[in-house]
Amino acid sequence: MMWNNDLKIKEFEYELPNTNIAFFPMEERDASKLLIYNQGNISETVFKNLASQLPPNAHLIFNDTRVIEARLYFTTVSGARIEIFCLEPADTDISTALTTQSAVRYKCLIGKASKWKKEEALKHTENGITLTAAKIEKVEDAFLVEFTWNKPLAFIEVLHLFGRMPLPPYIKRTTETSDAASYQTVYAKADGSVAAPTAGLHFTEAVFSSLHQKGISTDFVTLHVGAGTFMPVKTEKVADHHMHAELIEVRLDFLEKMLQQKNILRVAVGTTSLRTLESLYWLGYQVKTNAAFTPETLDVGQWLPYQNRNAVSAQAAIESLVLWMKKHQLTTFYTKTRLLIMPGYQFKTVGALITNFHQPGSTLLLLIAAITGNDWKKIYDYALQHNFRFLSYGDSSLLFLQPPTL
């Protein structure tokens, strides 16, 4: 793949007024605006009309991850309020961590960490259940925290009781009770994310019904969104940015279904679905070109696509991944992806993307530019001038790849 090693993040900055940021969701999810970008042309409609903008051979892929109540609050003996943001399990997969009882270790961000003495165990009691947090050590840019509790509950139940929904840092308000529902897609299933796959927030049963009435099919993948999705690119050059890792679930039945699909327009609902689909390709590429990978060593690095010029077809890559999973007797396995999609990236699995409007200077905006080229500026100028609402609770867009890959 051809890409510019000297690409500067300042080329992807734009002025985003506070008045364009959506701090609250629409009362009706599907009443949000929808911008359509196709062949360089821009139009708009209401999201509930999505089906009318797609051909009957469209196949929509959703991320069915569910946001967990990842923000926990404690008070030290000196009265300092400490916020603990649970990022990911420290030594096990997320499914095991969330179902474990009595104790679990998590990598966490800690607000006012200097106010929390390492030897002090923080405690919070609700309804006779006491949750205790012990700060173990600093790990990279986070902390290792051990949580214990005194009743036989799964950790996900503990989070339901003690935690709060982790709204993005740019939504500068107190979390409200309504966020527990509004910051969750209607099809959320797999607990594990600390941020919502926000493109999916616009979908309602009525939208699904209109899609199916037109013959448009749907399916689901799982990527657990990490807090790094909001991490700004702090380096001058994109090439110097360290991409965050996110956990994806790889299912054999989904891969086999991909191989059966012919002449479809695969539409990723959200950047997380898109990164998952493209990561499946790169997993398959690796096992096709190197049979030595094991389930413990197979993942997707951020520069993998740009270091391998002799790409194989999507069909060949997915076939190889299917054979590899069968060889290792896997129907499902979890791995991590750091895939960074930026201008110069060549898409392998998708023909269109449904997504919200993203922060200036973010890796998500780099992804948009990879799809639309310099037209991302035209798209965002149009959205700003026509009062589109931006970011997680904002409006949506449907972007067709140029040229379409499927």
C-alpha cells in the first residue's frame, strides 16, 4: 500500500464549535440527520430513511458490543474523590473477567491518582455489598487495580451496581440515568466496551424493519471499544502515533458466511465494525503467508497493511483463516487489533461505511479520509454549515468508498 510517511496530523484539523457538539441524544434515535456521500456528491435525509439510500444487495455489519458501567467512584480516608476507569482485564479475556466472582484485576485510568496512597484500600458499600479497590502498580500509561467484593456476584453485576456509564470526555456533563439506555445500541449483546459503537445508536426496530422489507441483510461482529478510541494524536507525524489495541472476537461461522456471500455491498455500521472486518482480512493474510502463527501469537499490528505490498485477495485471506481455525479446533477466539486506517489504505472487505462525525485530529478522521480522500473537508464543511450534530450523540453519515471495492 502506498502511504505518506511524512503525513502530518495538522492536515486533519478543523474548527468544531461547541454549538455543533451533541451533549444529549435525540429523543427519537432515528430522527437524526443522515449525510450521504457518493461519487463525490453530498445529499442529506433523515436516518429513518436509510433503507432508501441502499441497494437491495446491501449487507450491513453491526458491532454488537455492550457498554459496561466502567466508571467507579471511591472516597479516600482524607476525603478525596477518586475516579477509577476500568479499561481492560489485566490477565484474562474479557468474558472470563466479567463473569468471575470475588476478585479480578483490571488495567485502569485513575482520576486524582496522587491523592490515593498505594497502601490504602478504597471501599464502597451499596445494599450490603462492599467493593474494595487496591492499587497494585503503574503499568504503562495506566494502573493495575485489584477489585474484590464480599458477595458471590459476577463482576459485571458489581459494575451494574457500583459503576456509571462512561460517557466520552468531550461530553462535559454529569452522567444521567437516561444515559444507561441512550448510550447503548438497541442490539447490544456482548458486554465489554468502555465506549459505545456510536453509529449504531441511530438504529431502531423501525429502521431494521425497513431494511429487511427491502431485502437488505444484517449480521454482527464484536469489537470491544477501548478508551483509546478518544485518544488524540499527540505526535506531529501520524507515523509516530502509537495506536491503541482493542479486543475482537473472531467467529468461524461468520467467516464461513463471508465466503458464501457474492455480489453484495458490505456496509460497515461504525468504524469499529469496519476495523473488525478489515482486521479479519489481515489475520487471514498472516496465516496464509506464515503457517507458524498460533492463537496466542496471532493479532493485527497497526502498520501491518503498510509493510506488506503483496496482498492476497479477500477470498483467499478469509479461506486461510477458516482453515487455520479448523486446524486449531477453534469456533471462536479473541485477539487484539491495533489496525490504523489512514490515507493510502486499500480496503479489502467493505464498500460503504455508516458513521458519525469525528473529532479534529483523530485517528477516526484519518479513517474517513482513507475512504473519501480530501473530500472529507467538503463533507465536514457541509455538515457544519447545515447544522449537523457532531460526535457520539450526534448525527450520522453514509459514505460510499471511492471507488467501491465490492
